[in-house]
Amino acid sequence: MVPKKLTFSPLSRRQIEADFSGGHITSDAGLLLLREVDKQHGLTQRLASVLNDSRNPALVRHKLEAMTRQRVFGVAAGYEDLNDHEALRFDQALQTAVGKESDLAGKSTLCRMEQQVDRQSVVKAHELLWHHFIEQHETPPKEIVLDFDGTDIPVHGDQPGKFFNAYYDHHCYFPLYVFCGRHLLVSYLRTSNRSDSRHSWAILALLVKFIRQYWPDTRIVFRGDSGFYRPRLLGWCDRNNVDYLVGISKNSRLLKDVEAPSQLVRDTHQKVGEKVSATYRFRYQAHSWKFPRWVVARLEEGELGANPRFVISSRYDDGCKLYYEQYCARGDMENRIKDQQLYLFADRTSSVQWWTNQWRLVLSGFAYTLFERLRAHLKKTPFERMSANNLRLKLIKVGAVIIRNTRRIRVLMSDSYPYKDELTDLVRRLVPG
């Protein structure tokens, strides 16, 4: 059959023609980089081990390890939906990255795998992330900060646990994320009819217990916004030697305690005519507390009036340092959540089964972890601080012609690829010798 010819408008005197006779061409040659990273850390292999395979071994064509790797690599390459794999299964770059030389699993096979996931599999998958986090440190750190935050995932169908959330003004899920620096530790799916802090106490307790098995002398800090302020949770931290930096909503008592410094800030604003801010540290005891704690007030006055913020701290330190250097640093976690939600499709919770939706958060989390391990090889390069989306565009979405024979697989990339020097150096780091 003669390939169908496509004709475009000419360039000067030359005709522009195209057809589909170029052989196998991929847009995802950079998946081979993630393949090398995955081989180093065994992430997808370990993730597949938490799943139960109820199939007859004699009839199995696609093993759980290959399907798990296919899904994680697919998410990393920007394919958010199971339907994408109906065509993607024939992509030779993905096949090579997964470790197969023939067609990969189709959407129906992958869907059946995801529907077999249960609570135990999800718990074990999170434990793998925790073990991986420990493995990335040669020596125990002196201090780690556990950042807790929640966000919304819009729900449009008849998924289980669907509730309307007045704050977000739509039906949604409300997953809880926990990061330590750039390390993802928890992506836990929750319904949106409860508070921000739902289950955070139990998860914090499990994390602290696990971490102290390996790092008994490491100082652990729990950090969260005012949605995670719960007196009983802070009391647990005090009893278990866990420090905390937690926001607290303003109230009449707090505002009364900062009347004098607030007036100074207000007077200064009126004199200079610009926004003015300052910090004020003081002891405060709410009615539900058994003893007073340190509270840092960020007092700000601008064109729109006063904008005070309050943070509870278990440690005695300079108020400016506590608020701006330590508490506000949690804002970087928003970028990590954005990687999960926008670029790695953690919001693709369209299944009618709860644990399948939770599993998709896990797949997104492992794709994110692969990018973080890739980033570890990119220090002192322009890629070091890039988001997962930019890393994908510049290093994964690489066009190439693939030629396979009995002796080798050749991946032929364009000579005009703008990052060929960086890619060459990265391959040398990932595959020494």
C-alpha cells in the first residue's frame, strides 16, 4: 500500500510533502533516562511487589511489574489517562523503557490491574516511599521538617465519597500531602466533608515512629497552616518530643495581645506611606491549653489595612527567623503539590472505586519521585530547579527514530536537539563506563 501523501503550501518554489513512511518515530526518547534512574533505585519493581496478582500464571502475558512501570512511565511522559495506552502500547521507546520487545498492555488490562488495588497495597506503597526517603541519606540529618497540606481534586461524576465543599465551591476530594523538603512521603486521598487536619495526627504518629527506628536522634518538626491547628495534636507533639510550627487563626484575644505593636506598625505606615511589616513574639495560652506557648505575630499594615498572621512555635527563637525563614518556607510545598496535581495527574480520580482513585495518586507520587531522583543527577546544571513539567518538555519529550534488529536498538535523535550536550553528560552519569 502506497503511503498517503500530504501536501502543504509551498515554500518559495519548493513543494512541501509529507507521508507516513518514516518508520517508527517516538516523541518520548527521554524515557530511557527514567529507565536508568528506575534501575538504580528499583522504584517500579518495588511498587509492583505490593500488588496481589490473582491471575492464572499460565495465562499471564503482561506481568504486574511491566504494567506498573508502563503506567508510571506513561504518567511521567504526560499521558494522564488509561485510554492513552491503547495507542501508546505500540511506542517502541516506552516498550524499551519498560523492558519489553513487543506490545505493552492495553487500557482494559491496565484497568483491571488498578481495580484489584486494596487498602493494604496503598499502605505498603507509602512504606516504600518512606524507606526510599531514608535510603537517600548517607547519615542521619540533624533536623527534618514534615510539611502537611491539603488541596482539592474536583469530582464531576459519581465517584464514591463525593461531597460539596463550600470553601472550594465544588464537589471534590481533599487529599493530604506530606513532604520533607522535596521528598514526597504521603499522598492520601480523603473526602472533602471534614477539616484540613483529618487523619493528620495518625499519619504524623506513624511517620515519627517509622523515622525514629532509623534516626532516633534526629529532630523532627511538624509544620502546617492554621487548618492543622488542633490542641490535642500539639499536646501529642509536646509529649513525643516533636517540634512544631503551626498557624493559628486570629481571634479577639490574640488581637488584643498585639494592640501595642500593631499601633507602632500602623503609625510607621502612615509616616512612610508604604507597606510596613514586623514580627512580635509573645507567650499565649488558649482556654483549651494546659500551659502557655510561644506565638509569633506577623503584623502588616498597607493600603488595605491591617493583615496580622499568627504562628504557634514549640521553640524559642527570634520571631523574624521563626516566621519568615522557617514558617514561610512551607510555601515551597505548593510547587511540589502543583507538580503532582497539574503535571503528573494526581487529579485523575475518575474511577467509581475508592482505592483505584487512591492508587492513581500513588502512581503520580512515584512518577514525581522518579523525576526527583533524575534531578539528583542534574546538580549544577540549568535543569536543577526545574519543575517536573519543564524536565519533561526538555529531557523526556525528545523526538527520535527507533531502529530495532536482533543485535541492537538504535535511537536516532535530531542533531539540532538543543540540549544534546546536557543529555550526553547526563547519560554518562547514569550509565558509568
